[in-house]
Amino acid sequence: MNDRPLAQPEIVTRAQFQQARDALLIREKAHTRESDTIAAARRRLPMVEVDANLELIGPHGPLTLLDAFEGRRQLIAYYFMWHHGLPAAEQCEGCTWVTTQVAERSYLHSRNITYAVVCQGPYDESIRYKEFMGWDMPWYSAQASLDALLVGRHVGMMHLVCYLRDGDRVFETYWTTYRGVEVMDYNYALMDLTVYGRQEPWEDSPPGWPQQWQVDGSNTRTNGRPIAQWSRLEAGRSDDLTVGP
């Protein structure tokens, strides 16, 4: 694929390129300012109380939603989809894609924010997936509390939810799903800067641009499994998530 001739932008002089770049920069700055405005509105949303004692399962057994804050004021929880009884290759490619991006949490901690994955499946099985992937963020199961934690929303779908702690009380301040979880990913953001973009059919690209990555799960899979898993297999890890005796 790398050697196949592809359509490409018009070749112009440096002055012409800079003129076009300057015109786009005006729109980019407007987009940034609008994003700041939306973030300001997000900070002004009302909040709703959540039962702080809802049960999660962690490495030491049962704990509460309040415990997951780890003493910090805010909590960002990613609700990881789960396919019970299936090996790593058949787990959610979308959840794997976004979770892989969250590698450094010290900047969140500096703002009094804890980040954790809250799996929608059983702890003993899903923790094996965390270990297979080599992730180091806090990982819990919320299988018993999902209906209360995601009240009014579709359980079994990726969710990113923000919480605020006031003493022993917990409040939900924001949630998003589908493309809203792209905020966790830097790869798509970087792709969006390149000439061919994400190379997905929905994008508005010139004729002849490569767009072979279908948005059906295969855009985050290669050769039948989530893309990030291949390096783990090469490192000798087993993707059998079966809980042994």
C-alpha cells in the first residue's frame, strides 16, 4: 500500500502555500475559541447526585464508588464494554483503542483528578485483559451497579463519565459516548493534521484520497484483532482470559 501511487494535493510555490495556510489558520483559531466556549458551558452544567456507596469490585474485593476517587476531588471513569467469556482478540476494539492512549496520569492528578476504568464485565476475567494489555490505571468492575451508574443510558456501550466529590457525597457532572470519547485519543487528532486524514469513507476528502478504513470496528483492528494487541502477542503474552482454578 505504501508504494501504490495515490492522489495528492496540488504543488504550489511556498508563497501560495503560506497564503492558503494563513486562510485556514483563521478558521482553526475560530474553532479553538468555539471549543473554549463549549468547555465553559460544560463547566456550568448542573449536576446530579449518585449513590456514593454503589459497589465496585477491585483488586482487594468490593469497594464503593466513593473509594474510587482515591481521595481526590474529581473522578473520570471510562466504562469499558465487555464480551463475557471471549478471548482478548474478541474484546471491544473501540474501548481498547481509547484506553491504550491513557498512559500518563500525573497531569490529571496535579488537578485533583483520578482516572479509572470501570469495566462492564466481571472483575476476575477483565483484569486478565488489563494485564495482557499492560495497562497500569486503576481498574474496577461495576457489573452489579451498572443500571444505577448509567441510569437512563444504554448499558453495554462505551461511556466516559465525570464525577465530583463533596465530602462523602458524589455527583455526576458530565457524560459522553460514541465520538465524544475521542477526547481520550491522540492518534486520530494527529491523523486529522495529515493530508490523508483518518482515511475513512465518511470524511470529506478530494477524489482519489485513500479511504479504505471502514468505520465498523475494522478501523481499529488489523488481521482480526484490536491493533494494539499485536505488540502484546509479540511480547509472549497469552490472550486467554479464562479464569483458572
